[in-house]
Amino acid sequence: MESLAKILVSLYRDTPSHDEWVVACLEGSWSGLVGEKMAQVCRPLAMRRKELTIEVLDPAWLGTLRGLKPELLKRLREAAGSEVLSVCFELKKTG
């Protein structure tokens, strides 16, 4: 049986709000996907052309997250199928 998130994402495929739905679905299951500790230092921010931008809240974690990129991408693909093909990291802007 398909998850509700995958069904919702498929309903919005090829619409202007598709990427927003992918991000929203990932946000809803973020701590389960990446673990509680990692969920406290990063979050899905935006999606463009199947690349998920992950906002890093704590700069000290940036190197660790980059090192975990292959594992993180694997988990995201398992959760979202072919909706996420790559990830990039962006430090949270302060100001």
C-alpha cells in the first residue's frame, strides 16, 4: 500500500505547487527519516528540479551532514521515490 505522502505528491505532479508538496511531506516525516538529533539541526527548505535544499540550523553540523549525504539521499529516495534526486545544504541565514 502506498503512503499518503506519496499519493498526495503524485496528485500534485506537474502542477506549480508540486515541489512545495514534496517539501511539506518530507517535513511531516523528517525526524523519522533523519533521526531526532539530526532533525534538530536541519530541515527540508525547498525543492527545485528534484534537488532538495536542506537548511542547516547549526553551522557546526555542516561538515557532518555533507559526510552523511549519500546515506541521507538514500533515505530520502526511499521515502519520496524519484522525487528527490539530489540534495544540497544551505546555512540558515541570520539577520
